[in-house]
Amino acid sequence: MFKIVDKKQLNSSVTSLTFDAPFIAKKVKPGQFVIIRIDEKGERIPLTVSDFNSDNGTLTVVVQAIGFTTKKLTALNVGDSVLDLVGPLGLPTEFGAPKKAIVIGGGVGCAIAYPQAKYLHSIGVDVTVIAGFRSKDIVILEDEMKAVSNAYFVTTDDGSYGRKGLVTEVLSELLNKGSYDLVIAIGPVPMMKFVSLTTKPFGTKTIVSLNPIMIDGTGMCGGCRVNVGGETKFACVDGPDFDGHLVDFDELMRRNSFYKQEETHKCRLGDNK
Ligand SMILES: Cc1cc2nc3c(=O)[nH]c(=O)nc-3n(C[C@H](O)[C@H](O)[C@H](O)COP(=O)(O)OP(=O)(O)OC[C@H]3O[C@@H](n4cnc5c(N)ncnc54)[C@H](O)[C@@H]3O)c2cc1C
Ligand code: FES
């Protein structure tokens, strides 16, 4: 059992949960994820480690409540436990040796991008963060991102906070003005696709973190198959980070919507059947 030792509501649908998980906290690196199962009947859901502290043995995940299991998980409180928390899974991010990097987070993707920005900042990289949200009320982790970046931009689709527009507009301006050797983009698949298309003409190394449907998370089931540079890769063991210039994002979007009907049905049923 893994106990929740801290819980913060970041916006109406996004919750930060910190677990007591000393063995994983000692090993995990930015870019890796865990698979959580709440109870015996529960489904396994992958969640990226948003923060960790190897000294006190805790790890934090930031969860957007969008379906049956994420709603059940975010309803738990400090002192409650989950049955399984398996990890660290996946490969750590391969940053190379950048001097200037742009880290882009879209929505809850900001929580997944945070450890990347934090790590790069800690090793002296000049980090610019671009955080994109639909509107002001769902902006998350602003202070945390500012603390680990040299420059911070926030955009909202409706202009209710920061700059009105898309993260790619700010990105394009930055790339036209200065030179960067790394862009990391984490968020909705269309956002990662358009970030990769924006950086391609500049030849800037671009890392994206893919979120295909995962089942076992250990390379056995093939559920998380993605096409990268014409080759089949399994996001759970070969990723989840990949070169954004090589990913077939359209195929990923098609595969991610395979089970929409079943997921909606299950959420309506509201139990573990
Ligand atoms: C490597 C990886 C890291 C992720 N990290 C985070 C994170 O840090 N925070 C966060 O909020 N979400 C994260 N996700 C997405 C999260 O796993 C899904 O939101 C969750 O599984 C949805 O389950 P549900 O029962 O609540 O929703 P459902 O109603 O079952 O599904 C809602 C949507 O979630 C996606 N989904 C469903 N089941 C899975 C599955 N087994 N694997 C992957 N996606 C699924 C599908 O796109 C689906 O349409 C990550 C996904 C992957 C693959
Ligand atoms: S989740 Fe089964 S192979 Fe990746």
C-alpha cells in the first residue's frame, strides 16, 4: 500500500497527490512515470512523476480528473492509500548538453514539464518556459515554473490571462529572435504536433512526451505502439519521450480515440465493472 501524504487542488479538475514511496523516489528521474492501481478491481493508469524527493522518500503526481479512475483517485485524501504504485517506468529524458532550452507545457502537461525545467535549471541551463491554458481559471504551477526558469510566458486561448493565443506563437517569436538548442513540449497531442512543426525549419532538437493508451507498461502488450521515424516503438519502454520531428502524431490521435465509447460508458456506470 502507498499512502497519500499531501494533497493540493491546483484547479477545479487538477490535483497534486504526494505519496510515500521511498524506493521509487530514490530511483526516479525526470521523464519517467508510474502506474497506479487504486484497489484490487481497479484499472492501471499511467501518471508521470511530477516531482520527487529522495531524502524524505516522497513522489508527486499531478492528476487531471477526466474519467472513471482519475476521478476516483483524486477523491482520495491524505491518509488514504492506493494498492499498487509501480515504477519508475519508461526511460529518463535524454537532454543532451543544451545551453538554452525552451520547455513548453500545455494544460496538465505543465506538471509533467515541470521536472524537466527544474532539472535543466539545476544544471545551469538557460530555461524559458511557455505555459499554455484554455483560460485563467485553470492556470497551474505558475510560481513553481517561474522559480525554475529564466523567462516565463503564459498564454490563454481566450486571452483571460497572459497573452491571448497559442504557445506556438510565442515559440515562433523566440526562435526567430534567438538561438536555442533544445525544445521540450508536453501537453495535448495536437499541441506537441504543432510545436514540432514550428521547430522543424529551425532544426532545433525537439523532445515530446507521448501518452498513448498503456496497459502493462512493460513492453508486453503492444497497446502503447507508436510510429516514430517509420519504426514501431513502444512508448512505455522506448519512451515516453521521442524526437518530435519523427513522431506520427496523426496515428497517435487515431489510436488514442479507439476506446472512447467504452470509456464514456464505464464512466456513466460509475463502478468497476
Ligand atoms: C506515459 C503517460 C503519462 C501520463 N501522465 C499523466 C499525468 O501526469 N497526469 C494526468 O492527469 N494524466 C496522465 N496521463 C494520462 C492518464 O493516464 C489518463 O488520463 C488516465 O489513464 C485516464 O483514466 P480514466 O479512467 O480516468 O479515464 P478514461 O475515461 O478511462 O479515459 C479518458 C482518456 O484518458 C486516456 N486513457 C485512458 N486509459 C488510459 C491508459 N490506460 N493509458 C493512457 N491513457 C489512457 C484516453 O485518452 C482516454 O480517452 C498519462 C498517460 C501516459 C501514457
Ligand atoms: S503498455 Fe503494453 S507494451 Fe507498452
